[in-house]
Amino acid sequence: MADTSEIIKVIETFFESGKTKDLSSLSQIQLDDPNFSSFSDVPPYDLKDYKTTIALEELRFISISDYSYEIKNPKISIFDNTAVVAFELNQKGMLVDNKAFTGEHISINGRATFVLVKKPTWKIAHIHLSKIGS
């Protein structure tokens, strides 16, 4: 049960970064390793490495004000030192263009899969976010 709680905490820390704008935690909870990879629900859609992922996550979370999220129906499967977490995800906020002083309300309904490894604490090794519908 302790592993499950730790895993949920890592996932929540990831999304809480968008609310608190404390982006330092993103590099602490993700595995800085050549084996890290991610797919996003916003462009660019290609497979990304650790460094690119961190940069794009920081840009994304900084660009969205009033960010909120809801994790629904999480399923956590633990296999020794590896965990797979799948859930439905709703993200909302105001996408801000600071140069044009404009904003656009966004609401993204999607699905997420996170793969974590225990080294020695749980770290995110892969992220796959996808939108449901348009």
C-alpha cells in the first residue's frame, strides 16, 4: 500500500506543478535517463526525450493560468520496481499569450498513462497523454 500512495503522490506532484507554478519538482519526479520518453496531448506530438519534455512541460504550465485538473478512475499496476498508472484526465485553464495580452479558455478531456520505476524512489520513466475527441 505504501508504494501505491507514493506513486499517486508522484502523479499529483506532476499536475500540481501546473497549479502552483513550482516547476522545480518536474525534474525531481522524472527519470533523467536516456530511456525516458514522452508523448503529449498538445503539439509537438513526436516522441520526446527527458530534456525536451521538461522544457515543454515548463512552457505549458507557465502558459496556462487558473490551471486545474481532475484525475478520474486511476488504475495502478505494480510489477516489482515498475508501475503503470492509467487514468482519465480533465485539464482546464486559461491559455495566456503574454505578447498579445490575450487568453483562451481551454478544457482538455483525455487519457493518461504513466510508467514509473523505483530508483530508489518512484520516478516517471514514460508519459503518454492523449485527448479524447476534439
